[in-house]
Amino acid sequence: MTSWGDASSAGPLFVAIISLLGLILSPLAELLIARLLPRVGPMPRLRARITTAAITALLCGAFAFRFGLEPELLAFLLLAVLGVQLARIDVSLHLLPNPVVLSLLVGAFCSF
């Protein structure tokens, strides 16, 4: 793991690309959750989708800046994408879908 002083070794282009990746993965995660988990309901409204995509992109960029090309980055990107979706679902429905939580758990164990 890099120290805080070495975190800036991840260049701005790398951070921007990872942020863009988060911006793209957020709507894909929403679509996948809406199709595979009908209990959660249909896709959220446009405002919620834009907000979750922006938060996911911001978190992915922050993790890319912090970890650079370290292997831990993949686990934290999974946490950013699915964690924001879990937060949105929990705020709107007071529900944490087991398949999404379990996928985060599997991703955490695979990162060891």
C-alpha cells in the first residue's frame, strides 16, 4: 500500500480515467440491480441516477488517487460502485438486498 506522500504518484490522467470508469459503471450497476432484483423496484428517477453516478465517480477518483496501481484498488472500486447503490437503496426503501451485500463480501474476500 502506498503512503499518503506517495499517493500523488497516480497521475491525474489515471485518476480521471478511473473516475470516468465509475461514472460508466454506476448506471450499469443500477440497470443490473433493477433487472436481477425486482423486489428493489424499477430504475430510480433521473435525478437519483445522476447523483449516484456523480458520487460513484468521485469515490472512484479518490480511491485511484489514494491507492494508485495497487491491487487493493479493485476491491475499493467494487466498494464504491456497489456501496453507493446499497446506500441509495437503503435510503429509499430501508432495505439491503442480500445478493448485493454478498457480492461485496465475496469481493472483499477475493482481495486478500
